[in-house]
Amino acid sequence: MSAPPSVSNVLSFEDARRVVEQQAALIRASRLPANKTESVDLLAAADRVLSECITADRDLPPFPRSTRDGYAVRSPDLSQLPATLEVIGEIKAGEGLDRIPASIGPGQTVAIMTGAPVPAGADAVVMVEFTTLREKRVEVARSVVPGENVVPRGAEARHGSVLVDRGERLNQAAIALAASVGKSRLQVFKRPRVAVLTTGDEIVGVDATPGPTQIRNSNSYSLAVQIRRAGGEPALLPVAPDELHALRRLIEEGLQSDLLILTGGVSMGRYDLVEQALSELGAEFFFTGAKIQPGRPVVFGKCGAGGPVRDRPATYFFGLPGNPVSTMVTFELFARPMIEALSGESPRNLTFLHAWLKKEIRVKAGLKRFLPAILSGEFENSEVELVAWQGSGDIAATARANCYVVIPAAREHIPAGEWVAVMRLDC
Ligand code: AMP
Ligand code: MG
């Protein structure tokens, strides 16, 4: 058996992330053809990536808006308190223009509701709580500064200005903003197709009855979930055996997609053939390992392959270690940014929280660690504790966990009570 021809290139976590970000930037710069977009209903656009710009169809707010129920006043009228003003009308939210006084003069006021337009002449709103109405006159017990309780026309956005930029993933606020400017359909990027290729002679399908030394394929399913969450469309390939010819054929099939994610077969074992198969197909490797735990043997590269894929740009691939927790962690750290870039999304950082460590952790220095843990409490009372686990093959432990505690590579001892970084599993 010949060794893989590639030279081993194990990077620090930070360098490996940088390499991924560099490649993701190249994708963003080069691979966003306009025909990879589609028009969808406003609600179907939630969590998709915007491929157009949403602009303001008029000034926001379109009129000086009262933010309180009260009285629209000329602020100098309230320099002497209490002040008594003549009430010349009432303006409800949505009031017709014909019912709004053209202007209010000195000593005059109008009753006004939250969301209603402040009439010309008035420069502030005094809250109803500071007033007493007596027939057609109101006594005001508090002064206001100019502009108080009024949002000027166009203060939130000017007509024509960009509200949500191309490349933004659409959250509820962006959807609300689109609704507010009358966009009932939005142009979004199509989801990239991500092939998933699990490898291993011992792996059988979910519906199979495993033999005594076989295990069911779970990685394809965790990956499919993570790919969907990252914005991709998973395409599960048949399980590849630890045999070069069949493995190569399935890799070639996977390279037809926008991204190929393999699991298993990237460690040092005699039957870990993924790197060799990729090398034989002419792959370029950006790294063949990262100093992390779990997930050290992770591989990243790109491959044009022979035959039917020659006419397209090289396809990026990841070889993720087969241990289920390693597969999940390395996906989040490295594959997710590439799927986001292929989805047209602008770069974003890993999201993490902080929490107090409940029990000390002792590890060997040298690897940045992502250890399954349980986060409890909220905000300044957040606490985190490692789950007991049998190593990176222990899916049951990860299912009990709701986060990973992140330990910097240089640390050996994290005492209880330290404020540690935590990566959520579900975002
Ligand atoms: P490997 O990376 O191929 O050396 O596999 C490491 C460990 O992960 C082995 O115990 C495999 O049986 C297990 N494994 C590999 N692929 C899968 C999979 N698709 N689902 C569940 N476990 C797997
Ligand atoms: Mg294997």
C-alpha cells in the first residue's frame, strides 16, 4: 500500500481558520453569478441570503412621528410653568391629511397619539401624564426640549438609502424592514448543493441491522442538519468502502456539487484512504490537520478532478474525521464558513458566549479544545460544566451537551470560577 503523496501540513486552529476565510473570500469575489438567485415570498426568505439590496421606498419615518400620547407643542410656550395652552384639535395615528391643522400657533396645541404626525409649528410632544385637560384648554406641568418625543421625518432612513445589503442573511428584523418598505417578494441566492460522502467498511445504513462489528451511519445525518442550518442543500451519497477504486468514483461524483464533505478515512490508519484518493484525482491540499481536539486530522483542499468536472472550477472539499463529535466540531469550525460563502453570505465570526466554569479542567497544552459541556443560567449567572465523555466517538455525551467549552491551546489548567468561552451547538 502506497502512502498518500501529499505532504503533511498541520496548522494551528487560528491559521487553519485563516486559510478557510481566505478561500471563502475568493469564492465571494468570484463565484456569485446573478443566475444563482431566485425570487421568493417574504416569509420564505427568512434565513436565506439576500442577493439584492433592500432600499427605502420613502423617508422613514415618512412624517415627523410622535413617540408618545400627549400634546404637540411649541417648546418655548412651556418656558413658564405651569403653562395653559389652547387645544385646537386631535391627531390620531393614521389621521387623514385634511384633518391635521396646517400649523399650530403660539399658545396653541393639539392632542396627539403615538405614531401620529406632528403638525407644522410644533417641535415637541409633552406626555399626557404631565397635563390636565380642562374643556378646550390644557394645563402643562413640565417643559420639553425641542425635538422631545418626536422622530423627525427621514431620521431612520432617507428615501433610496440601503436598508439591508446584498449578502445579509435575513433575520426577523430584516424581514420586518422589507415588509415596511413594501417588498412582498425578495431576491435571494440559491442554496449551494453540498455532497456528503461517508467512508468506512464498518458503516451500514440507518435501516440496516448491523453485524456485530458494524455501526450505523450517523455522521451523514448530523452533517445534513448542520449543512441545512448553514444555508446549504445536503446531497447524501452512498457510503464509500475503504477501497481506493470505489472511493475515487464516489469522490468524483461528490465533486459535481458546490462543495464535498467526506467523513472518516483521514487519520493515520492503513485503510484511511481519503487523502490518497483525492491526491490521485489531482487535489490541492490547503491543510491536512489542525491543532484541535476533537478533530485533529481534518483536511481541506480543492480538486478539479478528471472527466466530467473538468469544465467547471475546482470544487472545494473537506475530509472530516469520522468520530462523530469530531465531525460535528470540524464542520462548525471550518466547513460552515465555506457554505456561508457559497450561499453568498458576507463573512461572520464564530458566535460564542462566556460562562463561569463550575469545575476545574486539566488538559495537555498544544491543542485548542472544544469539549462538550452543559451551559446553564443566564447572562452574568451563566455557568458551564463539561459532560463526562468517552472521547470523540461518544455521540450520547454530545447529545446531553448543549455547547462546547473552548480551551486555548496554551492552557493546561483552567480553575473553577474562571470566565471561559463557550460555543453554542445550535447557532
Ligand atoms: P475514521 O475517521 O475513519 O478512522 O473513523 C473514526 C471513528 O469514527 C471510527 O470508530 C468509525 O467507525 C467512526 N465513524 C466513521 N464514520 C462514521 C459514520 N458515518 N457514522 C458514525 N460513526 C462513524
Ligand atoms: Mg474509517
